[in-house]
Amino acid sequence: MSKQPRIAVLFVCLGNICRSPLAEGIFREVVRQAGAAAMFDVDSAGTGAWHVGSPPDPRSIAVAARYGIDISGQRARRIEAHDFNRFDLLLGMDRSNVDALSSMAPAPRAGRAHLFGTFATGRAFEVPDPYYDGADGFERVYRMVRDASEKLAEKLMRVSDPASGHASSIT
């Protein structure tokens, strides 16, 4: 029996403490519930290094926990050059994240960076940074990310072709 190819997805925001850790945790849960966790490698990173090594923002941890998702073990990291080779998709939460990814990407890998909301749903939208908001901002971001993660999982499970040995048709 051949091993099913895995799709590697990296969620990216500015500091890797609010949006991208939530997206990582939510997407993991969505694909787990769909019975497709083995199809994916999932991680998150930030374009900046301010919070490297820190856990997610307590408000991100709290909103995820309200929905049964534990992201408390995650630690912030900054995107690295090898991420462009390791991941099939690098999904920025907002346009500035995508611009940063595009400027860092080696030329043959620049096409792997996309705006998460738009790539997942086909509707142009950014996931706003809730850092300066209260708990309600984190709740709104959770709902946006959950909806987009469900659509992303459906899309990726549909286009992944186990017979091909890779997921080249996703971008």
C-alpha cells in the first residue's frame, strides 16, 4: 500500500500569537473531525520575531478552549527560508502578511503564498488582527477562521490526488 501524500500548510500572521496559532489549531481540528488529519502537515509562523518562543496570546488560547481546541502548547516562531520548500501553501492572514511572504520567497516558490481568506473561500477578505481588541474581537476572528478552515479543508481534500503522489493542483 502506498503512503498517501501529505499537504503541508503554514498559517502566517505578524507575530504568531493571535491569528495564525488559532488558524493552526482550528484547521487541525477541522481535518481531525473530517478523518483527514493524516493528509496534512500543519504549522504556523509570524513574519516578525517579537514573540519568538512565546505561547499564543491568552485570549487566543481562551477562545480556542471554549470550542474544545487546545493551542496552549504552541510557541511562536518566525518564518524561515526553508519554510518555502517545506510547505505547499503559505497562507497569510492579511495582505501585509502575504506581501512579506512574497518578498521573502525564493522566485520559484513565490506562488505558494496566498491570502488565507480568499484562497480558502474564493471571497476576498482578510482576517483582522484582534491584538488591540477585547475578547469579542477574538471571538469574531475565531468564527472567520473556523469558516475559512472548513472551506479550505474541503477544497484541499477535493483537489488532493493520492494517485499522483503530491498535491500539485492546489495552487
